[in-house]
Amino acid sequence: MKSPPLRLVLLFLACAGSLLAQPKLRVIVETDAGGDPDDEQSLVRFLVYANEWDVEGIIANRPKARDGENHNPERTGLGIVRRAVEAYGQVYPRLSENAPGYPTPEALLARTVSGCSDSEAGVNLILAAVDRDDPRPIWFLNWGTDWGSDPSCLQRALDKVLGERGRAGYAKFKNKILLSSSDRFRDHTTSVRPLFRLWVEKEWPQVDGEGWSHRFGFLAATAGGFDVRRDVLTGHGALGALYPLNTNIPQKEGDSLTFLYLIPTGMNDPMHPEWGCWSGRFGVREDFFRRIPTYYGANQVDRWQGTSNRDNTLRRWAADLQNDFRARLDWCVRPYREANHRPVAVLNGDASQQILTIETRAGATVSLSAEGCSDPDGNALAYEWIPYPEAGGYPGEFQVTAAHAVRATVTVPAEAAGHDLHVILAVRDNGSPALTAYRRAILRVRP
């Protein structure tokens, strides 16, 4: 296997270094794989991004696959997940050639456990991960626990901790868990104090009878010319070949939003759901007996391309995220020299910080620069400065001058005092597929 030339290695490491400067998030996935095949679709996408996090575990909580609906030759949830991880193992050498940080197949298999009621493996995995001497919280992603699957292992773990460690021990344990998740934890979500420090819910609210997770397939299935047969199923190795098509919504991937929320794209901060990212933009939920300021749902609306609706919070990024997925699938089978990789985005001379906060005042002119951006593959770059007023809560609009140049300016509106103005820098290469890196500037307008 040929290695990339030194020039490309240095550029690639510069890109990796800017992302690795941010500590990796710790994640645990709980899946009812074996029911609706969309979990298996999401699992394919999750595994090609596995280098972006410290994957503490994958828990499978369905004892038996649904006959008729699920066609996987493996007939247990754990068997289905292990089959996908073993396929990941077949493409791991190429993936790790294209990006650092992918967990070894052996390590990932060791952390792939049963979450069924006749096993304590899933519960023990959660207890060990949360109790580990690591200051980083655990992001818990429940992909579903519906009919035919067993109760959530996180619910079982919380029951156990509450019963054995008392209220103080329960609070210490629970405060290390953040949720990008469906709600499958019963009273632990809404009644037993303390509440979770942060919960981002992809199912609430229902709009026209649909949860937010059901919109992903409609918005992303063909975005940017994406073709699932060409870009996933054909010629992309053992993992892509496992992507099923027999879901009720084409390329449904109803659980992908949980981890798309956590991918470090350069513009997102998972502690700020209201800022928007590849999984959409979220606002505080108001459907409980009282407003809980740390619980978020997909209830926000973006103005984009002449329309104003919830779909725009994801649609505006759909082509970019699907192109990125296409590139990752190429990584499964192509050496570094033959694949495309994200550009290195630099905002106002800083390549290390994804989010740059600039203090300013009403009426001021703020200069923004993308000088220093580069591409590890030597591709040409194009620039776009995207005003995002909704992300900062500004009720009006503002313009970016020279929005497609390396240098741009923002004239702060007089009415913006006391608000934040968000501007997204998108740096796109002309590779195949074209890939995008982002940075976010937050103009903090003093009153």
C-alpha cells in the first residue's frame, strides 16, 4: 500500500491537528437493530465517522429480528450489529489510511454488547464508562426501543444507581450523561431529579404527523446528486454493501440525526443546539408541565432561499453532508492519493478554534478573513460567508459584503445591539465529491 507524499501528509496532519485540539466526545449508541432496517442504515454512516469520537460502546437491545420487516440474515440485534462491525473491520485499513483515529475492529467488537434483559452487559458497559476517571461526559444516543426490543440499558443503569447509590450518587452519575437521543428512559427524563444537563430530542415536535427523524430521508436522500446505489452499495466495500433499502422512507436513516449532531464539522458546538448544525437547529421544549431550559427539540424555523420552515434547518446543509458521506465511503476502498479530503478552514488567522467570538458594537464594520485556508489534496477552493441570524436570535437580517471572496465584511445593524450575529464560513474544494469545511464567527454586539 503506497503512502501519500510528505507534502500531503503534512497538510493532512495540520487539518487533523486543528480538529484534535478539541477533545473527542465520548459516545455510547443503543440500538434496536433488527426492527426497522433504518438502524442498519444509520449504523453504516456511524461507523465511517467512528474516528470522530471515542466510541465507548454499541448496545443492541433487540433479542429477535422482526420477521417480514427485517431481511438481515442475522436474526438477533447483537448479531446484526456485530456483522456491521466485522464489515467495518474489512475496510478499516483503508479508512485509517485516509484519516487518523479510527478504532480498531477488535476494540470496537469488544465494546459491542447485548442490551437484552437476560444480560447485564449493556448496563455494566454504561456503569463502567460513566464511572471511569475521565472528566468528559458521555453522550448517550438511544436509536429506539420499540415493540419487540427490551428496555433501555440506560434506564436500567439509572434504576440500579438510584437504588444502590442513593440520591447523591445518582446525581453525580447522571450529571455525567448528555443525551442526543429518543426518550426511552421513563421517569429519569422528566421526573427524577436532577434532570439531564442537556437533552436534544429528534422526535419532538410532530409536524404534520411526522417527527424530525422522519424528515432526514426526504431532505437528504438525493441531496447534491447523492445516489445510494452508486455511492453506497456499489464498489464501496463490505460495509457499504450492508446498507438496506427496504425502509418505508427511502434512505430513511431515522437515527443518523443523533450523531450528525455530534460530528465536529467546524461550525457546531453540541452544547448549543440553538446554533444549528448538520442535524438541524433546535429550540427549548415547552411541552412539559413547565419550560425546561436544558431540553431541546426540533421546533425551529430558518429563512433560506426564499422560504421559511423547519426543513431549512437541515436542507441548507444536506448536499454538504451527503458529499461528505460519499467521500467517507470512498475512503473504505481507495488509497489516500485517490480519495478526497476536507479542506482546512482558517478564520481570521486561527485554524485551531471552530468558533470565533468577536466583540463589536452596533454600526461597526467587522472584517472577516479566510486567508490561510488550504486543501490536503491540492484542490482549488471556493468561499462562502453565510449570515445566520436565527442562530443568534437576531430577528432581522444582515448582509455580508463580498460573500464569496477570501475577505468579507459585515456592517452591524443599529438594531442588533444586545444580540449575537452568526456568520458561517464555508470553504469548498472542487474535488470529487466536493467537500466543505466550516468555521463559525459570532459577532457579539454590545448594547
